[in-house]
Amino acid sequence: MTENSQTPQPAATDALPTTYTPAAVEGPLYERWVERGYFTADAKSDKPAYTVVIPPPNVTGSLHLGHAFEHTLIDALTRRKRMQGYETLWQPGMDHAGIATQNVVERELAKDGKSRHDLGREAFVERVWQWKEESGGQISGQMRRLGDGVAWDRERFTMDEGLSKAVQTVFKKMYDDGLIYRAERIINWCPRCLTAISDIEVDYQDDDGELVSMTYGEGEDTIVVATTRAETMLGDTAVAVHPDDERYARLIGKQIKLPLTDRSIPVVADTHVDPEFGTGAVKVTPAHDPNDFAIGQRHDLETIQVLDERGVIITPGPFQGLDRFEARSAIVAALRADGRIVAEKRPYVHSVGHCSRCKTTLEPRLSMQWWVKVETLAKAAGDAVRDGRVDIHPAELTQRYFDWVDNLNDWCISRQLWWGHRIPVWHGPNGEMVCVGPDDEAPAGEGWHQDTDVLDTWFSSGLWPFSTMGWPERTESLEKFYPNSVLVTGYDLMFFWVARMMMFGLYAMDDVPFRTIAFHGMVRDENGKKMSKSFGNVVNPLDWMDKYGSDAVRFTLARGANPGVDVPIGEDWVQGSRNFANKIWNATRFALMNGATVEGELPAPERMTATDRWILSRLNTVVAQVDALYDDYQFAKLSDALFHFAWDEVFDWYVELSKTTFFAEGEQAKVSARVLGEVLDVTLRLLHPVVPFVTETLWTTLTGGESLVVADWPTDSGFRDTAAEQEIELVQQVVTEVRRFRSDQGLQPGQKVPARLTLDGTALAPHEAAIRQLLRLQPAGEGFHATASLPVAGATVALDLSGTIDVAAERKRLTKDLQAAEKEVVQANAKLGNEAFLAKAPDNVVDKIRGRLAKAEADIARITAQIEALPQQ
């Protein structure tokens, strides 16, 4: 707000402190909201339901910017819906995070020189529960700092009793329906975590390896094969070639010598082999490669494990006991000594899978595991989007979803861990298997034991939209709040979580888990770089909250939230949002000191000034705009619209234009004070879902209302005044143009200049006092000499700049700028007139040149006018 020596004196009551201090407001205010029960959800309510589940953070976690970003968006949606009269449930809770949590507790044990095996399974699991109670879940307190309006009385944990019952119920049903089975397949194995890893938990990265070409067989039966994993050759059981490859036709069906062993292996013909790649012959290791396993199944090949669970060679011989990487070097050296090496390429950069949890290089390994047959489930998940039961925002991510669910492989759901939902299957002494439901009695007797594996974490989190509401019981909450209204989550969880929930919801509930999926992007640093500890650019949002307030962090994140697009964020932007909160605070203080009120009906339009009618017209337009953007999950656009409306139109234009009315006091001042109160009331309501703390403090002070959390959401009254909008637009043109001219002349913003305004006969006449105040223009007294005359918006502003500027220096500067603009026009026209250039140049390049031309032409007109307006020497 521009300072002015004529600022009116405060009203009798100065209801707000001079400055806004977030730390003094946010904590107590949040606890008051919780104590009053604003965030609880009543399943018996007659209000329409609006449900969102929190993407359950890991119990090991703490609030990072990604959480803060996602939670801000969900909180904004639920706060708005609550204000719109919905029975709103934002379901909180945490995930037990099998591998991550087990790793944390194992590291704690290692500090005392112990492992989980020293404790035993039962004691170790008890130790994890103890850790969960003592150290886990710190994110709950951090969510309060952010202002999350979750239903704390409904908080759930994926391993609590109710959710565990849901997991066991679904497993039993799927097992009985033939959708869960046990089979030996190639899986991703982590030698560090000692468990299977699902395909979507594999991080692929380019590693520097080696490509070794070597000969198998002897004499005329020699075949050259290549590999990046020489250690697996000990488990080769064939060499495969394409059946139509004439080079190897005579060898198909023959046995050839496998180097470094006393075995011979067959040459088999398989269409999987690409004859154009490499030598057209590939080694086949069915126990250590998924493609080789498939070839082995087709040709009934033996499977030979050469590595144990820790990646150590188990094949008897000179390499037994070596780590896989040590064995790789030793085997290559042995082959070299045997004259088998044809070529070696180092480094050979290739994509290698790593464990997403511990970053260890994964090992494809043949293993007996539990699987979900996904064909029918995945088809149902795809059909639900195709037939419109579920909408995806942004729409361009829909095809990506289809590409995934339409090509899903069976899901490996077993993990070789101790922390998690244990597979509810009992094995008998004679190979029997009995799946036990939550109400069934487990088999007893000698030789019976429960399966040792636990379920993939994503199995239980896939049930989250309905297990959190009491399923398998048909609870009131389930009837009221399922399906969820919307799922807000990162696009990176499309495969981990979203597809799982879709499959489980349609299978167990016979209905979609949510009506809409709103995908957001990832938070990155201000340069667009991924945040990582190794990059040193990770930000703790609590640090920014301490420094700038939670509202500032929330508003910054929301302003960057374009659907499905990554969000760059820097501290400067958070500081800017803090300035916005201060602007709202100061403007509301000004309004209160000048009698702004929400009492009584709005005065009739004919009693208002054009400025009053203009801001009310703009206010209703913004209400409609914000509603449409919320419904389209356009958080960045709605936040930007509110920012510019509040800062630019309300605070910088309406308040400033209305100061002359407030100075004069009287009846018109009372009318404008009521309009200002109305505008602030609605603006604070609109801003509340994104910046809840500062708006709550200001709104309750302004209106005396109970809380914005339960206040009504604004609606578009339909009031529009095109004439008033056009009139104020003319005022803005005059002020903007004269301000630009003053700046170009080097005048200070507060420097007063004598001026004569010719406004008679224009819509600007009633605004002369406001225009003069905003432009620091004094009346033209005796001795006034117009040294510059600006025609703008049908009026003329004549200024006396005598003695205020160096005319010669200013003319020289403007002339130089004019010449640069004229040169730009010549260059742009030359390119746009070149047919050869236009035929080859991309459209965006041509558009950029056209934009430069338009700007240069506008600059010429502006600079020419400035030169003509300079005093004549």
C-alpha cells in the first residue's frame, strides 16, 4: 500500500497489531480448530459427502517439500468443499512401509552389534512396534504445523487391527477365486535387503560395466556370445539362435562345450533371439534372467542357481564363495587365460536396476513367490477410466495410465521380510496349503506352519480408500464416504499405488475407489533440478515455515501447482509470498481504521461511486473464475488470479482510488466503507483454503464471525457493471501512462509536479482528485508552464517539468533507445520477408520474431511520444 502523508487517522479501535507474526498465530489457531471439531466427519450427516484420503506417508518419514506440496493442495480442496456445505472427510494415516521400516530398525540394532536374527522374528517385530510408538509418525505434528485439516479422530495405520483384517479378507477372497497363486519365477532380488522387489520399485540408472565377448564350443562348433554378467555363465544351460539364421543352422540341436566347466549345453532355436544384434547367438541362464527363463520354459532347459541370496557364488569349484562382482573379474581372467576372450569393452555404459530403498544393484533370481494374477483386474481398472467412471486430470496423462494397466505383468506380492502383513497361508507336512481368513481357525498339529513371507506394502495401501472406513464391515462411514471424491497424488505413484487401488476397489467393493484422479508433479529446486541429499539442495519446509510462516510456504507451493507438471521452488518465492501475507494484513488494518464493515446490506448501486461498482463487478468475476479453476484442479492459475486481484485490484487500485472518499468522510465514505468490507470479506474467504492462518485472523476481526473454516464459500451474485469497469480502466490507463512517463523522466515516485488536467467531457472528470493523489500532481498555480503534454484516454495531462530533469541528457538517452528499436524493426522485417527463412524456420521461432517486431513498433511509438513531450530548449 502506497504511503501517503494524508492517510486518515485510525478509527477508535485499532483491532490488529501493526505487524503480522505468523509464529504467534498459527499454532494456537490450529489447535483451536481441532478442539472445536471443525475437521471431524459425521457419517450420519445429511450433507453431501466429499472424501479425500491422504496418500499415507511412511511411518519412518518426516515432512518434506513433496508432502507439504501435496497436503497444501488436498487441504485447499477440502477446506473449500467444507465451506460449500459438504460433509468433508480428509482421511489421515500412515503406511507401515515394510522394507524402509525394517531397514531403520535393523540399523538401530547394528549400533549395538546385533542383527534381527539375534532377536528372532517375534522379538524383532515387537521391537519394530516399539520403535513405531516411540519414534515413528513425527510427520503428524508437522502436518499440524502446515495446517492440514484432517479428521484426526479417524487416523489409521496400515497394520492396525482393522486394516489387517481387511488385508486378510482380500487375500483369502482372491486366493479362493484363483487370483493369488504361488509359483517359481524370475524376480528382482536385493542382496542387501534380502527380499524380492517389485518391478516398479526398481530404479534404473546407467552404470559403467563391461561387455565381454567369448567363445563357447570347440573347433568348427565354436560360437561367440557376449555378456555384461560373466559370472552367470556358470549357470548357462543352452546357447540360443534364431531358427532362420543360416549361420548356425548346422549347430541347432548339437551339444557344445561350456568353458570353465565339465558340462556341455545344447544349441536351441528360438524366435526371441534377434539375429541382427551382436553375433546373433545368446547365452541362456534360465535361473538368472527373465528372458532366459522364458526360453528355458519353452525348451525344457535345466535351471541352475549360481548365486545365493547375498550374491555369492555357490557353484562348486574355484569361484565358490566369491562375491558376484569379484567372481565376474575372476571368471573373465580365467576365460582370458583359456584363450576364450574375443573382445572386451570397458567401460560399457548400460542400464542397471537398483533397489529403490538401499540402492544396491539388484540380481534377477529364480525364486518361489506369491503372485496376483492381474489380467482381469487390470482390464477392469482400464475400463473404469475408458467408460468415464473415473476422470484423470490432466487428461494428457490418461494414455500413460492405459499404457501401464493394459500391459501389466502378474504382480509379485511376497517379500522376504519380518515386518509387514504375514501371508495368511499355512503349509502342512505333506505339502498342503490352507489360506486362512480373519474368522477362520488356523491349522494346528505337527508339521503345520505359517508362510514366512510378508505382503508387499502396496498390497495393504491398495486397500486404503475402503479399509480405512471399516471394510469388510458395511459401516456407516463406508456407505457415506465411499467412493472417494478425488485422489490427489503425484504422477510417480500412478503405477505404485493408483493402479493397485483401482484394481482392489473394483474387485472388493464392485465400485471405483474415487471419481477423479488429480495428478500433480514433483517439487524441484528453483533451477528445476531434482531435490536430493547428494545434490545438497534438499529443503526442510519447517525451516521456511519458521522463517516466513506456513501460509507463505503453502501459497508458494500452490502458485506452482500446474496439473501434472513439476514445481520449481526457491526461497525467494517463499519470501514473496510472505510479503503477500503482509500486504493482506496491512490492507485490512487500513480498512478497519477507516470503518470497513460487513454490517447491513450493501448499498444500492446508484449510491455507490463508479470505483465501488467496478470492484464489486470484478469481485464477482473472480469468484466465478476461481470456482471454475478449482473444479479443473488448476491450483496455480487460481492462486495467481487471487494474488493479482487482491494485490493489484483491491489493494493497489481500489484502496488507493477510494482514499479521497475516505478523506472526505461523510455519507459517501460510509458507502465505500461498506463496499470495502464486502470486498475484503469475500476476498479473505476465497484465499482461505490456500492461506488459512492469516485469513482466519483477519476475517474474524473484520466480521466477528466464528471461523472461516465453517463460513460459507462465496458465490457469484451475478452483479456486473461493464460501464464502471470501462470507466476505471480509463483511470488506470491515465495513471499508468503518466507514471511511466514520470519514471522515464527520472522523477522520484513521491516527487510532486504541477499539472493541469483537461478532463471535462470525459468519464475521468469525477476521478480528478484520485488521479492527482495517485500521480503526485499539484494544481497548476501562477507561473505554470506546460513543458510536456500527454494525451491519454481522451484526456490531456499537461506537466510543468521545469528544473526537474536534464532535458538534453534525457533527449540523448531516448534517441539512442529509439535507434535501437528502429534497428530491431528492420532486422525483424528482413527475416519475416525472407520466404526461404519462413519455409525452414519452426513456427515458434517465427512467432518469437513477430513478437519482437510488435514490441519494437510499440517501443518506437512510446519513445517518440516521450521525445515530443520533452520541454523545448
